[in-house]
Amino acid sequence: MRPIDQYYLQKDEPVRSCLQFLREYILKQDANITEAWKYGMPFFCYRGKMCCYLWVHKKYHQPYIGFVEGKRMDHPGLLLEKRARMKIFLIDPEQDMPVDTLAELMKEMLRFYN
């Protein structure tokens, strides 16, 4: 089994289902988005350039999408924290998936790569 697949399977519910949904959701946004295992985490690349990744916040224990060009993105739901370039979008796995917000963020992210 690939390390990227193990990453998802080792998570407990409901975090696992949330991350798996996000994985599929991101990959469906554009045919040019591919999945890669980099720095010990699942990254997504647009035409070979890293654009976002999935991880679980250490403090909040919530899954999130990290956006590589997050510093250039202007959305109230994004957190910079102590990062210089990337911003993250936390997702509460106990709540309904914020698909409208995800769609906005994906659209804004793809603007930097098209």
C-alpha cells in the first residue's frame, strides 16, 4: 500500500472521512490536479506545481487544507498563523462540509496556476 493511502487509513473517524472527501473533491476540480506524497504528507499539484495539501491541525485536531499561495489569497476563513507563505482552511469534521466555501477557495487557488 502506498504511503499516501496509509495516511488516510490511519486516521480515526470522522477525520478520516473528512480527509477522504477533501482528497476526492480537490482531484475533481481540474484534470490537471494530481496527487503526490511530499514532505510526509498528501500534496496536490497543478501541472507539477504544488498548490495545496491536507493535514490535521495539532492544536485543534481538525483537518485542514493548506494553500501554498495562501498569502496571496484573501478569504476570511483562511488562517495564516505562524506561516510565511501558506494559509490554511480548518474544517470541522463534525459539521456539514462547507462545499460553497471550498468551491470559492478552489477557484481562487486555481487562478494562480492558470
